[in-house]
Amino acid sequence: MSADKVFHSRSQGIPSEGVKDQYADGKAARVWKKYIGDSNQRTKNYRDFLTGLLKKHGCVRVLDAACGTGIDSMMLVDEGFKVVSVDASDKMLKHALKARWEKRKDSRYDEWVIEEASWQTLPQDVDGFLPGASFDAVICLGNSFAHLLDEYEDQRTQKMCLKNFAKVLKPGGLLFIDHRNYDAMINSGATPGHSIYYNCKYPVDIKTSVLVVRGKPELVALDYCIDATDDGLITEKSEFRLCYFPHRLHSFTRMLDDAFDNRAQHSIYADFQPLERVDNPAYYIHVMQKALN
Ligand SMILES: C[S@@+](CC[C@H](N)C(=O)[O-])C[C@H]1O[C@@H](n2cnc3c(N)ncnc32)[C@H](O)[C@@H]1O
């Protein structure tokens, strides 16, 4: 289901990568920095979870496949990882490039690579600017993968993109990929305003709309309203809409296993904790370890 058939979700702008970009009008990209809060202050649970597993598995070279404004990447650069960051939205990348410029006196940032790429053509795109590169880990976090809607109603593009993530990983490498708890959102029609990733200091209200086509939930539209009126710069509430494919835990798990030819070790976490410890998580985080041969 293409969002534009039902909802007006984005401007007419198409980024240079050519794939559909819900951030193309620059509205969400501008407000995103308010939503994600101080880039030096990722939630401790998230930082410990991600960097802990990366270090445990000896990962050095990490591809952030949905870097957006660069917030996850900067956390990893600060922790000493060699980071390559890509995104399909030039409107989002603009903020990451600016952040790198602002850190130019910090030598850890000298090797931070930021390029345009889309998941649909990831191996070719990466090969274009880093010939022959492969990674110890790929991350696609912050509910990013669900941005990819299901235009052909058979999830073929999503399957291809997951295979592309597997392709750019070294044998034994890790893929971290997440999605909101769409099972709960479909049942309740509500989305928690607080994110487990970000330290947003403003009140966030998220209106949830679920589009059901022929009895099947095909699309979730979230209308974010961030009340940042008291920071002296923004004079009105910031609102933007993003549309998502509502991945259900069971079917996403199967699709991921297939993308790795059913040979990867697959661990699932709920809000960064073991699955059985959290009753109704906001997010599911999948960690795939690619087979060694
Ligand atoms: C929710 S933002 C998350 C960014 C960042 N990880 C964070 O937590 O702030 C999702 C990002 O995925 C990117 N994205 C969506 N579809 C993409 C695609 N097909 N290829 C590459 N990036 C894509 C968007 O441009 C956007 O920057």
C-alpha cells in the first residue's frame, strides 16, 4: 500500500537517491532534532545495549543504514567504532553533515563517512564510495525500516532490502533492526509518546491511525505533535506525519530469517531486555548473526 493513495504523507520532493522520502519537505527533518533531544544523551539502556553487544562480538566497522541526522552514528563514533553512515534523505543527511563539521576538531570524527544510499540498492551504493567494503555490524534502528511501505502488497521490496543488509555484512557479522510494537498499536490504536531511544525534553503527543485494507492492517500513520513552544525559537507547536508499515512480530521474524537463508542466529529483545521480561514493550529489537560460512 502506497501512503499517497490514501494519506498525503510527504511533499512532492524526491531526494537525489530517487526512493520515496517522507522527509523530503524538510518539515520532519527540522523538528526531528527536537524529538530526539540532545545528541550526547541517548538513553542509557540503549547505549549500553548496543555498544555492549557490539563490543562483546568484537565489532569495529559499523554501517548505520538509516543514519538520519546522525544521532546513532555519533554515539558509536564517540565509543571508538569506525562508522559509515548512509541515508536516502538528503534533507536528513544535511543535519548529519553539519554535525560532522561541528566536530571537525575531534580527531575521532576524521574517519566518519557519510554518504547517500538507499536500502534498495545498498550493496551497489556502498561499493560506489567504498569499493569491496563489508561490515562487522549493520544497524537500522529507531523504527526506521517500517518507513518502507508495501507498494506491491507482497512485501517484495522489504524482503529485498533485508537481503541487502545481509549482503553487506561479513560472515559472523551482526544486524540490529527494530520496529515498534505494531501488534499492540493495531489492537489499542495508541502509540506511546515517550521513545526508548531518545531523551526528548518536550511533551510529545502521537495520534495513531491504522488503515485496514481487506481486513489486513496495511499502514499506520502517526501524527506527531511536539510542544517546543517554550524554547524561545519555535513559536508554534511542531507537527508532522510519518507513515509506517505495521510489521507484526511473528511475520517480521520469519521475513528476517528468510533474508539470511534461515542460517542466522536470531535474538529478539523487548525494549532492550530479554523478551520474556517485558509484558507490553514499545519496541522489538532483532539481532541477527550471519552464519560464518
Ligand atoms: C526515523 S528516522 C531514524 C533516523 C535515526 N536512526 C534516528 O534514530 O534518529 C528513519 C530514517 O530512515 C531513512 N530511510 C527511510 N527509507 C529509507 C531507504 N529506503 N533507504 C535509506 N534510508 C531510508 C529516512 O530517510 C530517515 O532518515
